[in-house]
Amino acid sequence: MELVCPAGNLPALKRAVDEGADAVYFGFQNATNARQFAGLNFTDHRAREGIAYAHARGRRVFCAINTYPQPEGWAQWTQAVDDAAALGVDALILADTGLLDYAATRYPDLPRHLSVQGSATSHEALRFYHDRFAIKRAVLPRVLSMTQVRDLARQSPVELEVFAFGSLCIMAEGRCYLSSYLTGESPNTRGVCSPASHVRWETTPEGLESRLGGVLIDRYAEGERAGYPTLCKGRFEVDGETYHAIEEPTSLNTLDLLPELHALGISAVKIEGRQRSPAYVATVAGIWRQALDRLEKAPERFHPEPAWQANLSELSEGATTTLGAYERRWK
Amino acid sequence: MLELTLGPVAFYWTRDRYADFYAQAGEWPIETVYLGETVCSRRRDMKLDDWRDIARSLTERGKRVVLSSQTLIESEADLRGLRKVCDNGDFMVEANDHSAVRLLADAGVPFVAGPAINLYNAAALGVMAKAGMQRWVMPVEMARDALANLLTARDAAGLDAPCEVFAYGHLPLAWSARCFTARRHGLPKDRCQFVCQQYPEGLPLCAQDAPDEVFTLNGIQTLSGACQDLRHEVPEMQRMGVAAARLSPRAEGMSEVVAAFDRARRGELAERDPLALTEVGCDGYWHGQAGMKRTALQATPT
């Protein structure tokens, strides 16, 4: 199984490669990818340096161009595809069918991966992308249970990559417009979710308050650990009760599922977090490298080290992790 | 003239409620009705044959009927249900997922691409047209100006692909593996006791400090808290070359909503009553802003 790690900048890319990532993924400094953060991502020049660094060590580099271009942005998105091809990336990670069509026509020999933003959750959907655009791999949305992943793996016409660790999207990716409803900017159109430019923190008599687009997302009592106001992880009132009505602040961690994912023939595990620091990426990549190496040697005897789990939990949102939808109970 | 369509019911109603609703809808000035369960496979009160019965009676009253497919397809059972809808043989299908697009394209059956298919540019429209798409519903978050550009690009590409705009109702904003209504009741999703049937217009989710609904929980689906209302934009839609306006069913008052849109497309809609502004729906997306914004209120001096 391949370990695919996030590269939000050149130092993170190098650390991921040093710690044993088989592949890294990056995006350009604009809305063409789903992690458009200020100060993050790659210029052409930095991308060239990063690709050379990874290739010199026998690792692969994928370029994420996984947002949805609108007519006024079409030229910028196709330019991103052209630039990535010219840089010599090993694969493009795409979601929009128009852009997939463009890439498949212009660069038939450059492998195409279907982004999680493409929202393919069945083998019939995968077949659509495979038949029309000859995708080589698909990243699965984080909404499927293990049983469903198993069914899919059995019938998939393409390689599958699954999310292994990091922030947990609990909505089917690529089909969540909650962020733009509150801010006007969404993952699909701007490559952002709950963007920082629309966040406001305020100390009030009721406690520390976080707002997104003016809407109160959460309110913290003194001493309570405050988290970033991702809108689906706030505390809201439903039918007279205030609670995490959609999801708690928590991260996905599938270390326990590795033997099963391995047995299903999953091709790659993906670490989320291009917005995270190089130190974070290095730690997570290192732990997952050790885990995959041990898995490779004796899959039937694999057990995650308690120290790995403890370190991963410490790095997680809310310091807790979940198996998410992979486990039926979560639903 | 702009066509009016009735979108699929997002909520889980009782059989009687669906029957009453569509009996009335048969009398409304709408041309097309979308039928079917688009949210959750566990909502099984209505079988495909029940929808077909309603479809036939609406057809007899001169309506065009389209069967809408489930949006989030997760299991083999979901796919079996989807195949039945796609193979129905009589009615056109609204594909709300690429699984449906694949099945319909393979069978050579023309289809409508639903709002969650994510068609934001002319190249994507071209891909779908080649697959057999006859009509598409604009992504709900798209702005008027972007849509105008897209319609121009579509025409320049010589594509025959009429556009339908989600013009009225709670906006469908997200789908999850988790059921939020069951979660509110402390029930696991696979033993949910069908609690969403208790909420014919969903379960309101509010911020801690304000009574306004932020979102509406509807099983695994999250809808907008406010109802989008683009009735005053109908003349603009007609000028732009939008083919149809979709009205998404609510539990109450749909007949008045349909009547207002019918007046709007005839150019007979009265100006906004400045005293009734608290009742206006949201229209931010259309104006390139956050979807929840009510631009009519912004224009009013406070």
C-alpha cells in the first residue's frame, strides 16, 4: 500500500519524503485546488524544486487541481493542468468532468486520479469516470462503511485510495455547499471551507465566541479548549438542546483498519493536511511509514503501537480520533 | 415562457400526505413534476410502483413527470434501487449521482442532470450532453453572473442543453453517511425508527444566540435554514434564457408559491410589500453572496 502525504509547501514536501512518503500531493497558489490558504501551496518554481527532490529519491508527486472551474475561471484551471503537465508530475488529481475531459484529451499519457471532490461512492460511478476519462485511481469519499468499501473494492475498475488520517469531512465531499451558504465561498468554487477571512472571535460575558459569516458557531466557557470554527463542528441548538448537532471536533484515524484495507487490495492510504505544519506532516508520515512497513512484513500479526496512537491523537483536532463512517456505529 | 417545475419532495412524508399533495399539484400551473425519494434509502413507505401510480395520474392531467434518483449512493442495495428507477421504461429520470449518469448513458436513455451533479462550466455540460443529458439543474451555489457566462459559453459551444434554476425552497446543501435526525433522537442510523417522518419540513438547527434557522436537518441531508425565493428574479431568468424554474415542495403553502411564480412569469407579480420584508426568503447565491443573505433587506435603510 502506498503512503500518500500532503505537501502544503516545500519544507513539508521534503519532510514527508524524508519520513517515507511514497507519494506527495500539492496544489498551486490559487483557487484551482481544495486547500486555498494564504501563504500555502506552490509557485511553479517551488513545485519544480519539490518534484526534483522527490524524484531524486524515487518518490512520486501528484498535483491536485480538484475544484470546479466556472466559465470565467476556465482558462486559469486549464493553465494549471498545462503547468502541472509541463512540470512532469506523476498524476493529476481532478474532480470536474470538464477538466477531466480536457486533461484526458490533451495529456492522455499523464495519469488521472479522481479526487475525493468527484464524489464517486459506487462502482457504477467509478465506471463512469473510468469509461469517459480513463482514470487510473479514485480517492473515496469519507462516507462509506468498511462493508461498503469492501463491495466497492471487489468491483472497482480502478485503483482505490482511501483517507487514513487527518481532518474528517463528514459530508460527501464535492457535494457540500454549507460553507458558501454562510460565506459565499465553498470547497467547489474557491477551494476553501469555513474560510478564515469570514471568522470572527469575540470575548463576551457568555464566553469566547467564534463566528463564521456572522453566525455563532460555538461558545466556550473559561478553560474550555476552543477549536477552529469549521461550521459542521460547532455547537448548535436543535429542538431545545445545544450540542454538536452535526459532528464533534475530531480527526479520522484508521490505523486499526490497516490489515483489512490491505486485504481488500486498497492501493494507497492518504494523509489529509496540506494546511498543517512541516513538523506535523513529518510526524504523521513517520508513524504511518512504520505502520505500513510492519504491515507489509506480517499483515496477519499487525497491531498498531500504543505510542503511535497516542502521538496521532495528540496531533488531532479536539485531541480525539474516530474511525468515522468506516465504522457503522458512527452513523 | 419560463417553465415551472415542482422538484422532488426532500422530506419524509406519509403516504397520505404525498397523495394529497400531488392531487393538488395536478391542478397547479406547473408543467413538470419530479417524483421520488432523493435523500434516504431507508424511507420505504413509497415503493417505485407507488411513485409510478402518482406519475400516471399527473400525466393524465397534462404534467410531464421525471423520476428523481437517490443522491448519495452507498451500498449494493442502493444500486439495485437505482437500477429499478433507471429501467422504469416510461418516465425520464433525473440523475442525482454519477452512478445514475452511467446507468442511463449506458442504456442510451436521455436524462436530466440534478443539482448535485456539479455542472459549473461548458466543458462539463458537453461531457453530460454526450452522455445523453437533456436538461441540467444549476448547482445551487452558482451566481447569476456566472450562470449568464455559462449560458453564453453553452450557446457558443452549440450545446442544446436547457437550464433549470432552483428558484424556491430550502436549498439542498449537503449529504452525509450520518443521519442527523436520528442523532438528535439518540438513535443509530440503521435503527432510526424513521423519526424524520415526524418533521414534514425538517428539523430546525439554530445558532445558540439567535432564533433564526441556520440549517434544516433532514435525515442524512442538510438543507438551508431559510427558504430561497427568487420570484422577483423571474424576469431576469427569462431574459438570460433560463428554461425552467424549480420550486421545491414545502409542507404548507405551496399552492400560493406556485401562483406567485406563475404571475411572475406572466409579468404580473406585484412589487415587494415593504411591510412584509421579514417574510422574504434568502437570495444571496443568485447575487454572488453568501447563500443565506436576503438582499432585499440590505437595500432597505434601517
